[in-house]
Amino acid sequence: MQISTKFTIAIHVLTAVRYFSGNYKVTSDFLAGSVGNNPVIIRNIMSQLREAGVIDIKRGPGGITLTRPLTEITFLDVYQAVEKKPDESLFHFHEHPNDKCPVGRNIHQSLEGILDDIQQKFEEELQKHTLQDVYDRAVQAISHEAM
């Protein structure tokens, strides 16, 4: 399975919200310019991030704000907000293996525990990385541009 661009767009959006807050009114149109994407797509992702409790959106002069420090927002939080539906597995089984085939009859149960283990490790790895990591790297890259 491939993770869609929604994940990296969400990471970009959150990093930009932190970077530009205080200096600019951060709106979906502003973020769409940074991401290079349609504002509707940005609004949809922002809606998912708001529902997950990662950002707060205020109309008018308020704009978009983070609900907690970047050190407390993990890649897993973002992944769960924009990519994963509740109780959804990373891997999906094909629906109609041939029951007359010995492999077909047994493939799902043979894969199930292995794939659950892989998903758990994947989510544990996402949990290790925070938005602060990305923000720090972005700020460092930006400061090197100024030299």
C-alpha cells in the first residue's frame, strides 16, 4: 500500500502554520500557495486535522493555530488524522481466494499475524517522529539559504 500525498501535505501544512504564525494570517489560501495545491484540498486536509484535534480554525482574523506544541504532534497523529480510518488495517486482503486451492483456503490466516505485526511496527516508527523534527530541519534549511 502506498500512503497518499495527504500525509506529506498535512506535514507541510502543520510546519508552515508554525513557521508563519505571528507574522502572517495563516489561511487555507495562504497554505495552498506554500504547498502548491488547490485550496479545496488544503481545506479538506485541515478539516481532518481539526477533527483529530491537531489544529484549531477560527474564521476572520484568527486563522489556523496548532492545538499543542510540535514536540507533541507525532507522525502517527498526522497519519491517523488524514490517512487511516478508525479500525482500518494498513493491509487489505483480496476478497475471493479460491477455496478449492489449498493456498487460497489458507492464505488469509497465514498472513494475518504477520501483517498485524508489520502494521504495529510501522505505527511505532511513526510515533517516534514529531513535527518538531521536521520544523527544525526546515528552519535549518531556510537559514542556510540566507547564507
